[in-house]
Amino acid sequence: NHKEGQSCDCAVLHSRHPVASFFHLFFRVSAIVVYLLCELLTSSFIACMVTIILLLSCDFWAVKNVTGRLMVGLRWWNQVDDDGRSQWIFEARKVSAQGSKASSEAESRIFWLGLITCPMIWVIFAFSALFSFKVKWLAVVIMGVVLQGANLYGYIRCKVGSRKNLTSMATSYLGKQFLRQTVAKDDQTAS
């Protein structure tokens, strides 16, 4: 029995957006499954390619426009100025006045796990297609890497901030590590 106030690791009980959580994984996992089983199911490369690209496109749209906003409160898009310059825009939902989050920890884990794992799988497929000389599949796999990689890049930038913030965070982290090592060495030599 799950009583109010008790914690439970069950993602379903903590999911505020179960449909979004389902579709966040459905399109990306379906594209991977179709890629793996396609040659067993049909001999038509074109049918497989179109199915996979449609699933990847649906995934890209759903993650970029719906699941990211609902599950983790992040949103990104690219806008072209009047001057023709491309500008990336990143948004993060503000925490409410009560300090409560609109998304659950389980949804956040599902979102980031799917967002990071699936592009890595497509990269493995790319190397596999390249080294096994399956050139016709390389275009499909590259499409998977590009579409899912773009979402991953966009959401990492949303989460971490602009490139300037990312660079300053990395510099700050490395500086702290260097300081810790220096202090630890000084402590060891003083002992």
C-alpha cells in the first residue's frame, strides 16, 4: 500500500504525465526496434527506411515540442533573425512560488535516460554500418544520430545554460580540482 508522504520508486505512481512519458520512449525505441528487425520482416529497404525516418521525425517533434516541456520543464528552438543569423533560444520553467516542481523525479530520469541512451545506440549503429560496409543503411543511421543528437544538444544547453556558462562551469570545476589537489599535497608534505 502506498500512503501519502511515503516514497515509492514506482515511476507510474510518480508520473504526472504518463502519456508524455510513454511517447517520449515509444518513438525512439520503435525506431531502434524497426532498424534491428527490418531485414527480418521485409525485403523492402525503402519501406524500412521510410518507417524509421517517420518514427525518428515523430520522436524529434514530440521530444522537442511536448515531452521536454512537460517532463522536465525545458524547451529550445532555433530562430532566424531578419539579418539571416541563426539564433538558438533556450528556456527553463521557473520554480513555482511554493517551491514545488511541475515534473517528478521519475519523469526526469525517464526523460534524460531516453535522451542520452538512444543517440548513443544510433552512434553504435553508425559505426556498425560503416565497418560492415552497409552503405545503404548509413544514411538512415546518420539521420538517427542527427535528429536525436540535436535534441540531446538542445536539452543539454537548456539544462546547463549557454556555451559561455558551460565554459565557465568547466573552468570553475577544473580550478577547484586543481586547488583541492594542491591543498592535499601541501597537507601531506606538512605532516
